[in-house]
Amino acid sequence: MKLHIKIAPLVLILVFVISFTNCNKHISKAFIEPPLNGINIEFISFKADAASENNIDLGYGNSIEIPANAFVNQNNEPISGEVDIDFREFQEAVDILIAGIPMTYDSGGVKYDFQTAGMFEINASQSGEQIYIAEGKKLKVNLASEVDGDYNFYKLDTNRGNWAYMGGANPSINERKAELEKDIPKMPDLPKEPRKFSKKDPIIDFDIDYKDFPELKAFSTVLWAYSDQNKNPRIKSINWVFKTKWASINLKEYDSQNALYLLNLKNGELETEFLVSPVLSSSDHEKALIIFNKQMSNYNIGLAERKLKEERIENERSFIRSYEIMDFGIFNWDIFYKRKDIIAFNARIKYDQDYDLEANDILVYLITANNKAIIKYNSNNLSSFRFCPSDENKLVSILPGNKIAVFTNRDFKLLVENELSARKVDDYEFKMKIINKEVSSTADFKKLIATI
């Protein structure tokens, strides 16, 4: 099938080993195709002394444990001095899409799609020359994640074009995050700013035992003003309250943040209640302000300490998976993406603008499984398109010039509600909307995908 457009192909499919430069590292890759021109997931780099043990904290709970004398050069000779370690991680499907790393696993000719709990790539060099892990040595990589459950560990075999199964492991709790959560201080109530008596205040004068209200006990004169925040429609005026003798007067705290109390008055069968707030005479108000300002200062100090610990907690993921690697490369914690309510049909792609392509050049990515799985579709497999309606689904096509076309999660929901609920669909044309903005960075792309 041929649609009528004259533009460059979306992605050039390579059938040979390619080389690309990223973060000044010249590394050979096979079948890895970053689809966005000039955009990739960046490495972080750090130095380590080859002769010493190194425990590198990468943040979020990620770390790398490197034994002493762990590296050799291409001649299998021990390395001494400083070495450069390059590391990057992929927590979401959108990260993996940007990097162009395949997420399919071939087992006996049967292909499975991966759902990730975290992926990473690690390499090392000295003076620009690649180095290797010495025989008998292992680097322990602890990868943090918000994903619980049992996942298998794979290494990308760039020679065979497939993932190699390495084993599995249960995640452990990130103890650093757990300790931070235990240690987070409890915040006291926000101090109540004292209110000074005004002649305009409708004052209700009554005797009360302040043993249950220590915040008011220190003041010699506490008056009670009818609050304008009352919402009782039966109380249009409180003048009658002053003319009535009350046998029972009860007060209880109602809203500590706004210094409101609920006043209940009874006399036989007659009963009413409304909100009041304490007001102070001038001398008591000055005394109260000194106490209040000190309380507010302590409150703000405690609030700043709590926010700092909350930020540290946010920068830690909940679980950690660990594996000892014997060589460098790309590694992935995965399970097979399987759903019981999968819907399958022949899919066709159409753009909402005059953007026709050769059918063989169409390439789309289904981001699904809570942004943990990515399924790549082209002319070879669009005929067996499938998705799970109970998952969040986003379909993304990358066009020349780093333009993006999308079929949003809301579009999928409407598809399910309006068409798939009424009948079985064997064939469907996705009408993809082109975003008229060139993507210029990973942050741009990830922000765009988050909004659809």
C-alpha cells in the first residue's frame, strides 16, 4: 500500500552494526536505533580508583559496588590509576523509547514484549580506551525502582540481537528510605494568632473552666466573640441569647487553625449552638503576641526540617534489585507483558495533516502498562496490533524533523467506549494528531508524552 507523500523515511532500519557517539563515548551497538535525531538519554560519569574498593552512590537508592583491582585493558592486563565509569538508567518506557533499545525477547522463535522494572547501561574506560571487568571479579549494581514483585534479569546481547536471560531476584526494601520515613517529625498544630478585642465584636460573656484549654489559661481576661463564620441559618441575630438565662454552657474546639470554638447553650428544652472565637484585652493581646511569635518561629523551623526530610524521601525509590555483573553493557529487570483482556486487530495509521508516508516507513510505539512497557509497530506487525483496554495506552509516531504524532490515552478510551464495546473490530484506522512543534530535548519529549 502506498500513501501519497514525498518525505524522507521515518527511521532508517539498519541491518549492520552501527556506531554512535554519546557523551563523548564511542561505543559499538547493534540494532539500537534512537528515533529522535540528536536526542538520547545521557550518561552520568564518575571516576574510581582501580586499585581500591569503591561504593558509588548514584542517588534514588542506586549504587555500584566495585571491588579492588576489578579492571583490565584489552590485553587482559590489570589497570591501575583512575578509571571513568559511565552509567545511565531507564525507569520508564519513554526513556527506553528515546534510547531506541529493543524491548522484545525471542525464545524459540516466539517473541515476547517486555515490561520493565528498571534498565541500566554501564561502561568503563581509561584515557578514552575501553576497559573490561577482570576475570573472577564482579561489580554489584543496585538498581532502585518503585516497582515491586519478582522480575527476571537480562543482558542485551548485541551480537545475537536478543536479550540473554541471567537469572532473577526478589526486590529488597530501600532501607534508607524506610529509615527516613520513620524519622520524619510530626508537625504541631499551626499556632493560633491571637485576636484583639474590638468594640464592634458582639461579645458573649460567660464563666468557663479553662483546664481543658491550656492555650487560653495564661490570660486573665478572655472574651468570646460571635464568629461571622457561622453557617447556622436559624441564627439571624444573637440578641435573644443575651436575654436568656442558660442552665448549661459547654465549649469545645471546632477549628484549631482558625481559633474557632463551638458554644452549646441549654435551658430545659431550649438549646442552641454557634461558633465563637476568643478575643483578648490590649494587655493580654500583647502578651499573647509574644508567645505566638515564638511559637510561629519554632513551627517554621520544624516545618523546614520536615520539608527537607520529605524531599529526601521523594528522592529515594522504594525497592532495590541487585545483581553482580561480570561484563559491561545494557541490563534489564523484566517480566513478559501479558494481559487477559487483550484486544487484537489489523491496524492502519493515518495522520491528521497531509503527511503521507510509504507504508514501509510508518513506525509507531505503544506506551502501556503504566509507562513500563513499549511495543514497537511497523508495516510488518501492524496487522496484529493489540492493546489492553484496562491499561493506560498512548500511541506515538516519530516523524522527520523530530515531529511527533499521537493517539492519546483519551482517544483509546473513546475507542473502547464508542466502537469496541458495541462490536468486534477486525480492522481499525488510528487517526493520529501531529503536534506542530519540534522536540528539541529529552525533557521536551517526556513532558509531551506525559500530557497525552
